Amino acid sequence: MLISERIYQYLEEKGMSQIEFAKRTGISQSTVSDWRRKGTNPSADKIMIICEVLEISPYELLLETDSKNPKEYKQMDYVVIDKNSREYELIQKYERLDPGARKRLDGYLQALSDME
């Protein structure tokens, strides 16, 4: 499966439109559309922002793993966060939330960022 096909699969799973995805990533809508239409993949420099927006790891996107459990691929850290930082504490709390609570929190954070 092409990376672009997995991106569209995740978009569908998350109920995110191509337009919303393009806005959130800063990637032009025509480029995103070309991935599907022409069967191409995004450039390497876009992978991290795509993963951030889709809330998946590069491991999930690039290696087509069935695992969506971050604990199973923690050894592949891409961002170094000080374990004594507030950010690290928040990530740990987030990981302990059940999926419903995560979804509510994600919605709340999105609403806050939309207010800016």
C-alpha cells in the first residue's frame, strides 16, 4: 500500500476531510489530491507534519503496522522531551486516558486552537 493510500485511510478513520487536512498541514489541496489521483506519495519533508495532524507515528504511516498502540513503538522516539518537563507529564497523562477521553480532549484542544 502506498503511503498516500494510508493517509487517506487515516483521514477516513478520523472523519477528517481532505480540505481540513490540507489546512491543518499547510500542504496545498491540489498536492494532497494529486497523491490519490496520480498515485504518488508525499515528500519526505512533509511526513512529520502529516503524522502530527493525523495523530499517528511515522512508524505507523511508513511501515504499515497494524499497531496503533504508542507503547509498542516508543523505542522510535522522534522528539526528545525532557522527562522532568510539564509536556512530558501531560503526554504521560494523555497516554493513560481511555480512547473516549482522548477524543474529547482532542476536540477540546482543537476548539481552543480554532479560537486563536
